[in-house]
Amino acid sequence: MDDLSKLIYWAPVDQALVGISCAAKGEPAWPPLALFKALLLAVWYDVSDVKLAEALDDRTSFRRFCGFSGAEPTPERTAFVRFRRALTTRGLDQVLFGDVTVQLTAKTIRVKTGTLVDTTIIASASKGDEEARWVKHKREPAVHGFKAHVGADADTTLVEEIAVTSANVHDRKAGGDALPDDPGQVFADSAYRGETFRAAVRATGGTPCIVATHM
């Protein structure tokens, strides 16, 4: 995290935050840049404001990244709520988060938050295609063809991996081939339920987040 902090040029971000004060009555005025860095951590680690406040109170690496000393008090969750609202009101939220992303991308650093996995059916050009197979999905007419199993970035929806199988191969069986390296949280529909796909996600270092039905 120390190395990551050094990769970012904070001066223009700090300048853009001048004038923002999110202190409640009786509460110290937290440095705006420290609050912004905390919100970055919340996005990167996918934690709520409550968990972010707890982590800042407990984790040395979080404190150091945001600029708080070991003995210094840290903000409560309400400070993040007020600060986020102030950013949005001034139109700075997407601008500043985008600036940090651009800086990291320019240094070939990308913070991965998640991956979307889904399947699309591709009809074969000929019913005589021996590699294609028939598939019937719910109330849809049967299709003779293939499946494209797609893994896309959860933020940009840009496709990162694709695996093509015959149409009769079950989603959860082939879904692991559509996973990029270090996928983060992997979001998929109920067709991917089962230990086969979950194990494939864990093997890449990801966390399976699969829709549960009839619960």
C-alpha cells in the first residue's frame, strides 16, 4: 500500500478538495485528502463506511495510507457520508476517482473490483455442423449451436476472457474457462451454482458471488 501511494500524484487532488469541510458539531475537521484516500480504500477493498471506520481504527496500513499517525483518532462513518455527499454536490466524485484510475493505468496498475460471468448462445450456420449441439432454455425454442462463456470487468463491462463450447455444455462446467487472472468478486446467475464453478473461482484467487434462488 505504501508503494501504491507513491505511484499517485496527490497534489492536484488535494488542490481540488480545498474548501471542503465535513466536520459535524463537536467533531474535528478531518483533512479532505485523508477522507478521499479512505474512500479509495473503501472502493478497492469493497467495504462499507462502518467497516472502513473500523479498519482505520485498527489497521496500521490503512492509517498510514490516509496520513493518520498511530495514536491519532480517525473519522467515524458519518464523516464519510458527509464527505461523499460534498464530493457529489461539487461534481468531484467521478472526476477525482477517474483521475486516480488514469494515473494508475498509465503505470500499468489496475485495481480489480470484480468480474461478471455469463453465457450467450450462438446459433450454428448449418444444422450439419458436427461440432454444434442442441440446447433448450426454459420457454425459448431449441437452438443448434454453441455457447460463448464470457468474463467481463464488473466496472467497465469490457470482455477479458471468452471460452466457446458446444451449446449443450452446462454453464457451471465451462464458466471457469471464462475467468481472467485475479478476478476479484465473481458475479454470476443461478446457472453457475455448484461446487465446480465455485472451486474454479477460488482457484484463481476470486470470491464467488452467485445468485441463490428459492431461498
